Amino acid sequence: MLTVPADADLLIALAIAHFAEVFGGAPPDLEATQADLSALVEHLVQGASDPRRRALLAEALDAIDDGLAGDAVAGLLAAATAKSAANDPVDPVELLLARARELLRGP
């Protein structure tokens, strides 16, 4: 098992992939709950130094806690990525795959 730190955009990409239902369902013992995703986004809110990003993440957190549809939450999270701030399209799957390829290549 590989353990490496993840930056905020990678964590946001994981949350987007979850809410957009990009990947098939995880086994029940590994499946993320709403509480898990809420805690992840709360962690990102606390760590955000940019006020705009913090506000967008807080809005996404409220959407999760209010039970908004997954695509609405995914859209709010996508707006909070650094790529979005730079007006680049956000593709969470490509970001996750690129990170996986980096890890497989090794140092």
C-alpha cells in the first residue's frame, strides 16, 4: 500500500469523483459516507488560505450537509479547485489518474 500526502486539489478531485459517481461503488466496508465527505471538505475549508476558495468550499460543505444532489455538490467543489481559479477546466478523473501514474512510476 502506498501512502503519500495529497494536496487540496487532489482531495477535491476525489470528492468530485464521488459526488459525480465517476467510479463504480466501493465495497461496503470502504464506501465513503456523507459524514466522511463532510469531514473531508471541512478539513479543506480549515486549511484554505485563499478567501475565495474557503468560501466556495464552505458553500460545498453546506450543500453536502443539506443533502443537495451530487452533481450540484460536484460543481461547487470544481469551482474551488486551483485550476478553476485559473480558468482551466477541471477534470477530476484525469487529475486522479495522473497522480496514480506518478505513484506507480515511483521517485
